[in-house]
Amino acid sequence: MSNNIFDILGGKETAKSLPAESGVFASSGFVGQGRAYRLQRFWSAEDVAEYELPYEEFVDYNRRGKERSWWYYFQDAEAADIAYKEVGGQYNTDRVLRFELVTATVKNLRGDNWGQTIGADAVISILTWKTTRHQFHMFALPALVQALATVAGKIDERHWHVDEILDGIRDEDYTDNLEFTLIGDAEANTDDVALFDQVLQACDGDIDLAQKVCLGLVDTPPESVAHLAGKVRIHYTRSKLWLRREALWKSLGEPNAQAYIPIGYAETDYAKEFETTSKDLSELLRFSVEEWKQPLWMRLHIVDDPRMDSVYGDNKRPWLPVVTDIYLTEEEAEAAVDDEITNNQKDAKPQQQGNDRARRGPPVPETWGEDARDDWVEMFSDQKNRSGHADANVNDVPMPVIIKLARTLSATPEDIKIWWQVE
């Protein structure tokens, strides 16, 4: 691959199908080779191939999921709408930016319980869509821009991150307050922006403190804004992820944090309001609208959507893609994984060795390391007890529960099954 990261782009958006093999995504922090695709998506329990429609799988559409529970991805939006109506799809059709890694290329994969691909997608919506704007605008897009800007040498400082989730988070930590601080309160308005700025000034520019005051989480707020404590909604433009995006955009020469369209790509007067004026940012935004002629080596995290109303089914959350690193070569990707393993081993807390270790159970997951056995045992036991199935035989535990624990603990489903049987 060329050392010029921009060589992989193929001009204005061209329809590009997903890899033919179907698969599911199941974890976070995967280092592998993959692409991003702009596609039209909908969910259905019906098999499109069973209907008399002029669309062929692997040509006009692909699907991801399992029997009678599929996400369909069409290259053409009109075709997706027709198929959606014909088969009785659910949740509407959405334009999404989907990231997929080819499982066979993943360098830090453990076990063999994965599908052919690993991926997740973010709905591409306008900023006034309160329920989905964060998926693309506060997760997928700034993460991709940050990773690309770094590898292209445009920045040397990390402005955007979502460490609140990537550093590890329990189910009970997903709360309204986490949602409001990370992505804002959907009910906030411009009046709340003005009030928040008053609080922020009284807090000497401390965003964390200002947010806590607005949420009523500070016992003794600044006297000048004490009357506002717990009474101000956090607008999305005052949320942590948006402010980090704003800082990233500024570092690339774009003063308008709402800009997300590359130069020359706006097709309407309304769209021109969101077209960047920064050449540096424009080059990076092209990766979200153009076909990738070839895959990139990257580290793809798959995270839970923090919006409380996004929960569906048995306490499930949509998964969002977060690319934190781009590598120019396979060797760089391998080196990153090797460094990670080395650092994990150095950071692991020394534990008792020998027979006592063997007596306490099977090998711990590779991502933890044998020296972190006590930490693993404690965390696994805690998560198992919280699962609601602690007393069940492993064969009776629903697979979604197994997968969820694997993701939470950075392990494989097979690791979870093995340890479930340990007394």
C-alpha cells in the first residue's frame, strides 16, 4: 500500500457491496483489515430472496445476522425502500456508515467463534434528528477523522475520544446522566445553551463541573449559579463528545463544528451550510462519502450506544463503530498488537504462582494474561452474578448473555463458557 493514505479513495460516492460472506460482530478493539461503506439499511425477519423482487444478494444487497433476523444493506436507497415495503421491514430504512473487518485478517482475535466479518454501523442523520445524530456525528465520524488525521500527520494531539466507554463500563453505569454528559439531552433547547454558558463561566470553564452543576450533582455549586443547579438541560453542543469534535475540527482549521460535508460535495443550498471550508478536514471527510478502493488496517472498537432510549429487546443496545487507529501497513498493525500484549503484561498485578493458580481454574483469557488471574476471577464472578443466570447450567444460558459478557470482559464466548462451569 502507498504511504499516501488518500490513494485508497475512489472519487465521489460509488455503490459498493459488502463482502459476500455473512457474519456477526461480537467484541471491541479488533485490529484487522477492513473498509467503510455508505449503505441503506433496514431490518426484517423475512428473506428478501423469497419475494419477487429484481434484486440479487451479493449484487444489489447483502445481509448480516442470523436466520429470520437480518439487517439488509442495499447499495441503492430507492431499491432498499422498495424491498423494505415489500417484505414488511421494521425500524424504517436508514442511511448508514458501516465499518467491517474481514475476520481472517484480525491480528488479536481469540477463539474461533466469529463470523466471516466483524463490524457495526452508525446512522447518518442530520443534526436535528435528536435520537440518532450522535451515532455518526459524535461517534463514527470524529473517531475516523481523528485516526486519519493522526496517521496523515495533520495533528499530533488526541482531541476526540470516548474513554468513558472504552476504558470499561458496567451495565449499571449506563444512565441518563452518562447520556446527557456524553451526547446531550435531546430535550434541551437554545435557552439551555445560554444558561449552561452562565454556569460554565461561573465554573471557570470547567466543563465537567459545569455539567455536574446543571445535573444537580454538586453539593455546593458556585453561589452565582446556585439557583440553576439541577435545572439546566445539557444541549448536544455542550456535550463532551461534541466539544471534543469541535476541538478536533478547530485543530484542522475548521471553526464550524457542524461542518461534515467535504468541499464541493454539497448539492443544495441547505447542505452548503454544513460544507467545510478547511482543505485538511475536507480531505478526511471524503473517507465518509467516497468508495474505498482498497481496505485499510485499523483498530475497530464496537461500543454500546449510550442513549437510554436506544435499548431494545432483552436490555440490548445498538452497537456503534469507533475507529481509534489506522495503520499504513500490516507490519504496523502487527507491531501495535505486540506492543499491546507487552504493555498488558507489564501492567498486570503480580499474583501468586504455582499450584494455587492451577487449583483456581482453567487458563485465563489471553487478553488478561496469567498474571492477572485474580483480577479476572473477581471480574468474571461479578459479571456472572449480575447476568441474572448465575445459577444456570452453561448450556441453558442464552447466547446473547454469553456474548455480552465476552464483550464486557474482553474475552471470547468460549472463555465465558469454560469459566461458567468453574465453581
